[in-house]
Amino acid sequence: MKFTMITIAVLAALCTVPAQADISLHHAITGEALDLSFAKKGGNTEVFKQFFTNG
């Protein structure tokens, strides 16, 4: 009985899928992958600050 439980635990551990760190974004209509290499870095713009203070 103990051997069976250990075997099941080992098999379950080996069959798990590792988590993915990369997220690929695709165009909603065409399905092509979006290239975000040219995107601007985020920051606290004036609009953001106004929204953050006023809601």
C-alpha cells in the first residue's frame, strides 16, 4: 500500500507541466503575434497621476 502511494506521488510529480513565463500576445482578428519591441516604457504620465488622485 505504501509503495503504491509513493509510486502515484512520484508519477504525479513527473507529469506536471512547468509554468510558462513567456506570454505571447496575438492580434484579435488576424491572429498574428504582436511585436512589442518598439513599445514605450510605462511611466507616471500626467493623465495617470490625475486618474490616480481623482479616480
